[in-house]
Amino acid sequence: MLCRRGKQILKKDKKDKHLTEPVAAFIIIAALLLTMAVSMLGGWEAERAARDAAQQAVQAGAQAGPFGGCRQLSDPLLVLVNSQTPLPEGWQVTPRMVDDELVDIAMYEDYAAMCKAAEKEDVWFWVASGYRSVEEQEEVLARAIEENRKAGMGEKEAEEDALRTIAQPGCSEHHTGLAIDLNEVSDAFEKTKAYAWLQEHSTDYGFIERYQEEKASITGIDKESWHYRYVGRKHAGEMKRLGLCLEEYVVYLQKQGVR
């Protein structure tokens, strides 16, 4: 009898064990899922906080004026040049030739890597315009104004129209050697496979589309789908994540205490 009862107890223990194992497994899985959810929520909260901080910085910058005379950061890759912030005095470009155009050597390796990656997907880039001196910028602007005059515009209208896409001499990003115009410099570039590839991958190699349509009120320049600015991989990724143009990003970093 004792042996038979012992067998009965043993069977009961085994039955209880089979019942509790799934329950324990369920509890463990539930705990893991809860932990993951909390972690994801924390990530979303951090993301939202970063975006809110960026927007607050942008608003603060706008109240001080349209990003004119903005204090330059110490990182040369983030040098800000626009219609109200001319190229810093003493700026030096270390030239490197790419596609018969000069660029600053700082962008060379990442540009070459970007081209190599694009070629694997049958996408091709070439630099139509790179570094420009102040004198060259004067010529570019003068030609655009003259073309507008020939098209029937008055003097003031011809100049205003040209300045919508061409910076004043001394206030062009091309003076930095960190800006390039790619492929066909026209609105048609926006409809190409090359542009679609850049939209997805350019920030992976440190390049940003500098003049976006939705940021024209800040940059002062209409959309230029062909104009890309090198800021380095880290900054390009952050600007894309936060949805900021260079003017906004510089102010954002300043508000974070970056010098």
C-alpha cells in the first residue's frame, strides 16, 4: 500500500509540475515583453524630448532674428554660411580635385564611399560644381541676373529672382569647399533615381540636402534638390533624426551648450 500511495503521490507531483511549467514560462515571457515595452516607451519619450528641445531652440533662434550673425561652432564641418552670416574671415580650404571640381579634402573619403555604394545599385553621381571663390560667385550671380533681364524682367525683379537660388558673393556655402552641386543642376534632378537614392542614403555618408522646400523660410533659399552639404556622418544622422536644417541644428547645439 505504501508503495502504491507513493506512486500516486509521485504521479500527482509530476502532474503539478507539468501544470506549473507553462505558467512559469508565461510569466517570464510576459515580464520580458513588459521590460521591452518600458524600454521602447523610454526611447520614444527621449525622442520626443529631443524633438521638443530642438523646436524650442529653433523658436528661440527665430525670436533673435532669422539666424543672422549666428555664433559659429568650433567644429569646422558645421560652419554656417547664409545671406546674413558670411564666410568667417581667414577660412581655409584644403583642396582636392573631384570630377574636375575642387572640394575640401574633409569630404573626399565619404564622398568616394558614397559613390562606390551607389554604383553597386546602378546609381551614378558627378560633381557639377564644388568650391567657388568670391569672384566666381560674383560671375555666377551676374550671369543669372543677365539671363533674367533677357527674359524680360526689370532690374529689381531680375536680381530678386536670381537671389532666390544664388547666394550673394561671400555668403555662399560653395566658399567653404563643403558644398557640392550634383549631376544635372536643375529641378529635373528631383525626379531621378540618383535623387531618390540620396534621399535614403546621403546622411549615411555625412551629406545633407541643404535647401529643402519646407525650410526655405529659414535658409532663405528655394529648394535645390541638387545641392548637398557635407557635415560629417554623426551630424547628418542627427539632423535627419531631428528634422532640422543646418541653421536650426546650429542653434539647437548652442542651446545644448555645445561650443
